[in-house]
Amino acid sequence: MIINMTEYFQGLHDCRQQVITGDIYCAQSALMLFEIDPPASPYQEGFRDYLLQCDKSTDTNFFWDSL
């Protein structure tokens, strides 16, 4: 499977921005939506992967600051 990394990293970046601004304040709740409707694109995979890392991290606002 070939993944479009540009779309993947855009998903990571957009999710990070939503966490920082407070649009997403509970990673677990957001992840439940991906359980119901799995990611269907590289963008959604990146978005979900950032949420997974936020769920494991204690400092969700600054996880993967380099993105």
C-alpha cells in the first residue's frame, strides 16, 4: 500500500492545531468516532495517529511540536 505522506502529515498537523485551539479536548472521545468509522484516507490516518499519541501523552498540546 502506497501512502501519500503529504496528506498524512497534513492530517497530523490539522489534528494538532485542533488540540491546541481546544476544538478537540478529549482524544478518547474523538478516537471513538474512528472506531465507528475507520480512516479511509491518508489524511484521516494521520489525524487518528495524532489522537492516539495524544491519548498516550500527558502533554497533548505540545506533542510532536516539530510538525
